[in-house]
Amino acid sequence: MSSVGTRMKRKEDPRMVTGLGRYTEDIAVPGMLHAAIVRSPEAHAAITSIDVSVAMERHGVVAVLTGEDMAEDFAAGLAMVWVPPGVEIKTPDHWPLKRGEVKHVGDPVAVVVATTRGQAYDAAEDVIVEYDPKPAVVDPEKALEDGSPLVWESFGTNQTHQWGVSGGDIEAALGEADTTITLRLVNHRTSGAPIEPRCSLAEPRREGMVLYSATQVPHIARFVLGGMLSIPEDKLRVVAPDVGGGFGTKLQVYAEEALVLALAKRLGRPVKWTETRSEHMTTSHHGRDQINVITLGAKSDGTVTGCKAEIIADLGAYQQLLTPFIPTLGFPVMGGCYKFPAIDITITGVFTNKMCTDAIRGAGRPEATYWIELAMDRLADELAMDRLELRRKNFIPKEEFPFETALGIVYDSGDYEATLDKLLENFDLDAFRAEQEELRAKGVYRGVGFSTWVEVCGLAPSRAVGPQGVGLQAAFYESANVRVTPTGSAIIHSGISPHGQGLDTSFAQIAGDILGIDPENVTVLHGDTDQGAWGWNTYGSRSLAVGGEALVRAARRVQEKAKRICAALLEAAPEDIELSDGKYQVKGSPDKSMTMAEISGAAHIPPQELPADIEPGLEESAFYDPENFVFPFGAHACVVEVDAETGKVEVIRYTCVDDCGPAINPMLIDGQIHGGIVHAIGQVLYEQVVYDEEGQLVTGTFVDYALPTAAELPSFETDRTETPSPVNSLGVKGVGEAGTIAATPAVASAVLDALAPLGVKELDMPFTPMRVWEAIQAASGGNGEGPRASEQGRPLDEHGTGASGSGPASPDEGSGT
Amino acid sequence: MSATVRVRATVNGEHRESLVEARTLLVHWLRDELGLTGTHVGCDTTNCGACTVHLNGESVKSCTVLAVQAEGAEVTTIEGLASEGSWHPLQEAFRDQHGLQCGFCTPGMIMAGAALLERNPNPSEEEIRHGLEGNLCRCTGYHNIVAAMKQAAGGDRGASSEEVPA
């Protein structure tokens, strides 16, 4: 009986529904001190003086340290790991505490360590810092203009780098087009906003240090932090306990992790720091923030001839781990699920006086998918073609997989027609259009948006992404160790580091089936650098496609050894042993069989009959580096209703068909899709990190940064097709980011469809009530176009957010229960 | 150094008593003094609801209640929701329906949901969604949280691990 493919309930849940989850902030160790950080209120300034004397006098204060005080504590600054061949990326020094100048609001200036959290915060308020403000630049386009204030004067420019990729002859392709369209689309700045704030606790223990941290990447953190603090890797243990959501935010090595380690090292005592939500909004990296100018050319029959994109990426003030790489991460799918013969991409990175951008759920692919899909909509309109027909016309046909795109990327497998067909079986478009027409006559504006999407995930492969490939200074294989205990349970160590995905369960299902052990008796361990083999952790929808396959390989090795032991004891040939119904039995002789518990017992306490050439024990490891990425795909439809009187947008229906290969646990897949969709709905309708023209952060709490609540959302209709990937033996593709990548254009397109009869053709996200209302007003005023705003650097009173509560700002806010 | 105040309350059925700084929030008393770390802090501004507990049977956000306001009160946290070794039906339902992923919002969500079901044992989907709008979840998109609420309200068991969806 196979567990893979069933909706096994999660092994993680019993502790989490009873309050026994153990997150970093829940850990207290004897003698623990608390750190609070003094941060810059200025967007750009020279630090002229820091007076810590009053703070030092405070009760309970153990230390107050500035950047200068800690200059000797760090052998290196925070890391940025992308070195693309032939491209120089301007990368400033990035110390955990700033020396000399601050570059964005929230930049850390000093740290206070005290006996209690309250004492630390009180004393932090008594640290007196004087600043000499300098001009700040927040708009990335203005930052590229001559004469702009410079974030880093030493570089003489705000341009960090330019990176491009091209395939086919774009000029010829656009030249032979009968129709071309050009769109400018802003993908605004967002926050990952996991509900668990970041938290790090460093504890001196034995000869080394233990760092507990709310991180997605304990192994990478040990690698980077060991270097920064000159701690050999065997003396630094990094533990990611239960982690309360990541969404890319915790795919980072942060200043505060280095700081608590340095403080614990200095003081010889454990030091904990916990982020406030305002610190999260100012100093946990942001995502997106791109301006995309897209040109598509097509023949009159709809065949696209070429696709050109010029992308300005606002990277903020520093380079964090992957900051400049994130826009580039979208490039393998900058062409979508279409057969574009020529693609040309240019990405220009820009410094501004804002927090760095880096990976947030989807990381480069939602941005790319957003502009591809909206450009396809516009092209269809221009050609007077049905939007879905244009897509079908340009789909890569299923017979052509594996398909090499114009950019030389090989899509592993796909059947794009099948997902769209199934979507339209589940969603009656004709009925919707008829209803839409009727409702419009009554002044009710509904719209539908479609997205036929493909994404690239399963990061790996090292050869493509690593130093000799795109240029990340890392590798991306994954590891697993499978150990069967003497009584027949299994302990798995994996290099992945989940934070909500349910991999303790799905990995137990996979290993249980291969080993012949009930998955309830398979325990999956991860997130501790002192346990198991090296891993590259969890991000980029890679855990299953890379870590899962490593697990399969290790488990199969254990199974092979179990068969050899079984064969020896049952006096059969190893190739005649088969695993059936949880028993290892001789083919054709079901009465001659052994359970894994019996085999493992013999492996650990070998009987005389066991040949001497079979080693004792039952444990194997495997490392796996895939040959290619995997490319999940699907088709999504979103229906919204816009209240023309107030500008409020409501998602009223959401239907999707996704394909991430064969399901290990369909319940977990649905959960990932639901969450991914809502992450996109958040960006499209509600969420935006806003800085004013002085570089002050306007959205510093959940009061101003509006996450979607249950009250704004419908339930979702999910469905799947299963097209196996040839890349791994499970046939699986990632699913953690798929919903976000797919839904961003679908939701936006639905809003624009609803607004079309009101004369609004273009509008940038987020579609807040004020922005939508203004667009409707402007359109009815006769210019036919909505207001064009990237938001960055707009005066404070134009932002139109600021409603109380965490829901969207809307005129009827507060009328609910 | 602010003044200390004595706080005495019945927490999960046990008498608890501490001297706390007057400014101590209920959530910090529960977490830091009593070791009840199932109640979480997610936002500091009463938006996210991760800190939701029951105070005299009503759900409150414990980051917005001073510990001293719990003087003489009955406090129930996620650790005290199960009774006599049995989970609350909503705890079962959250597991059955996959109503949690990272688990960080879950204790607050379950406490808020349990209080909602106390007030309204048979809520409609709309009433569930509005009733939980003070609790943020970033993982689930709320779909399966709503399903869990429906299950707990209806008293039926969700899909078992053997069942494959239709």
C-alpha cells in the first residue's frame, strides 16, 4: 500500500495545534541577555556623533556598542554571492553596524545589550546619535539621471550593474512583425511579511557557538557567518528550529545574526535579538520593485516574432545575499510558455536609499510572468484576437518537449493546452461573459483575467547556476541520510530546511514507501548543521525536486542492502527479493518474507547466517545534483468585481489548474497553491512598501502594510494535471512559489477587464480603492488612461493608504464585525 | 525602572502569581514568566492576532492587554484548550483540513476560532471569514482555515489520510 499520492495528515501538526511548536523566540537559555538595535531615522546621512553614556548608566545594561567599537569583531561584511562572468557588480562594504554613514531608514547604528528586553529597549532610546543629513534618492529612474544624489559617491553612479541575455535576432524579429506593442509595467516593492518575525539567539557552548535563528538557510548562514566572525565551521552550529514562514525573507544572512554572534563571543553570554514588526518592515529585505518596459511583435495571425524587455531593478542601498541576482532569476522563463523565436532582456540594477530587495516568494518569476501575460493580453487586444486564442497560437506544443527556448533554456516537460482545456471545463467562460454583460448594464463591473504560466524552479543545477554558469558562488545539490534503527523505524536527515511546507510529512511518505516502513515511523530531521550532511536548504521551490530525489537515492540504497540481507537469510538471490505490502518477500513465495524490522534487527545484531561481506548497520547517504531545472505550469482564472463608486476591488472567484508532476501529497499541494495565490492577491490589490520622497518609510507596521485577511477572500477551486518531469525519478516539480507566479497577472488582468468599459486601459498595481477610483475619474474625464505612477517618491498625502486595521483601505472599512 | 505589581490569575486552570513590571503585557507574562510559549507575538500593533488568548472566556489579543488587567481572571491559552487529554474539535479540524502550514499564527487563529464558535456555533462562511479578520495568516490563504472552522462547527471529521479527493 503506497503512501505517496495520499492526503496523509501532517506529522508537524500535533505540536503546532497544541502550542508546543518551538520557534526561536520560544528558546530561553540560562544567563541570556537581550539586544536592542539603535537604527537610523535618516534615509541618508553622515553619523557625526554617538553618545552612549546615558544608555550605559541604565539599570541592567551590559554593553552599548557602535560600528566603530565593533570594527575588529568582523573579518568581513555581509555577503553578496553573485559574480556573473564578464559583469562587474558594484558592491559596497556592508557591516552589521554602520560606520560613518547611514544609507536607509533603519540602518543599524548601535546595539544595546541588557539583562531584560525592556531594559535594552529603554536604553536604546537613550543612545544619542547626531546625523548630518544628505540628499536621498528613492525613485530608481531618477537615480539613473545625471545629477542625481548618489547613494555611494565612491562609485560615481547609482547604477549597480547591467546584465543582459539574448537569443535570436530581436531587431529582425520586431522588424518583420505586423504589429508591435510596448507596455511599461511597474512591479512595486513588497514585503515577505511572514507572521513570525526574525529572531536570533547566539549561545557560547563548549569551544564554539550555537546560533538559533529563524532562517531558511542554516547551512548557508554557517558558511557566511563563520567567515564573517572567523569561527571555524566545526565550532559554529546553526539551528533553524520551527520557522514561522519564510517566503524568501529568511533566505538571507542578516546583520543581526552576525551581531548576536559577535556579542555572545565578546561577552561570553547568550544574546538574543527579536525583530519588532517595524524592524521587519524597515530592515528585512523587500522584494520586487522593478520597472519593466516590454515590447512584443507579432504577425497578423498572432504568431509572436519577438519579445524585448528592459528592466530597471531597484536594489536599495546595499547588496545582500542575492540582491542583484533576483531580477535575473526570472530570465529562464522570460518568454513564458510561448514559442518566441527571439528574446532580448536587459536588466539595469540601481542603488536607492531604501532597504535592499532580494528574494520574495517567486523571486523574479512573478515579475516576469506579470509582464509577459499582461503583454499578451494587450497584444491580443491590438490584434483584435481572443486573448486565449493568442496564447494557444503561441504555446509550445506538447510534442516538442524537451523544448529549447530562444535563450537556450530547456523546458523539461509540459502540456499547456491540457491545463487550459481543463481550466475552461471548470470555468464556463461563455456563461461568465454573458453574465458580465448583463451586470454591466446594471452598473456592476466584473472582470476575468487569465494567466497561462510556466515557471522555473528546483534550484540546482549547480552547473547552470553555480560559478561556471550564471555565477552564484555556491552549488545547489542536495543531500540525504537514511538510517533504519534496529527495531525498524527510520530517521532521515535532509539538507533541506522547511518552514511550513510540510516536508516532514511528504519526505516520510517517500521514504516509507521505498523502505517498507509506515511513514508514521519515519522521522525527518533537518535545519541543524550539527546533524546530517551538508545541505543547501529551502528556497526556489527546490526541496522536493532536489532534496526529495536525494532522499529517494539514499532510501533506494538502504532498500538494496535490506534486500541483500533478506536474500541471505531466506536463502534466495537478492534480485528475487521484492517489496510488497510492506514486506520483503521472495518472488512467487509470499510465505517467505521478512519485515523491515526483522531485516534491520539482523543488520544491527548480525546472526551467524549473515555473510561476512555484508557490513553491519543499515544506513546510507546520497548527494544529488540535477541535470536541469524543473518547469511547473498551469492555467489560472480570476474573477473580480469593481465598485465603480468607491474603487474597491473584490476577488469573487478563483479557479486554477496546476501541474507540478505526480503528487506526493495532494493536500500539501493545494495548501501551497492557496497560499501562493493569496500572496499574489496581496501584491495586486493591497500590499505595497512605500517610501516618501525623503526616503521615510510610510508603511512601517501592519496598520499601513495591508496583508489580506480572510474577509477579503473567496475560497479557491484548485485542480491539477500531472505531467511528469524527466529530470528526477519522482517526476516532481516545485509548487511553493507557483501560485504567486501564476496569480499575479491573473488578478491584475481581471481588474483591468472589469475597468475596460469604464475607459481604464492601463493601471499599475496595487489596485487600492483610491487608485482605482482615481483612474475611473481620470478616464471619465476623457483622457482614457489611468494615472501613471510608480509610487516611489510620491508625496505622502498621495499614497491613499493608512486605513486602520490590516485589511485594505476602503470606504466601508470598519463596517464588518 | 518601573514599579512592580502583583498579578494573580487562573491560567489554564492553575493559580499563577507573579510580581511584574506594571507595563508588562499579558503576552509577555504568559511567555516569559509562565513559559507558555504557544502564544506568539507577530506584529506589536494588534493586527495579526498571533497572541490571541481567552480572558474570562472572551478572545483578546494579549499584546494589547496588560498583565495586571488579568488580575483575578481566568486565562486560557492554546496549551490549555484541550481538555482531559482530548483536543478541542477545532484543533482536530485544523489538522484534518490542513489549516496550518508554518504554525505560527495557528494558536491565535484556533483561539479566535474557538471563541467564535462559542458565540456562534453554526457560522456561515461569510461569518467565519469576518469573524477571523483580526487574525493574519501568510501561509494558507485562509481557505483551509475556513474549511477547518466549518468542520468543527458541523462536527464531522475531515478527509482521513486514506481518502483521495474526488
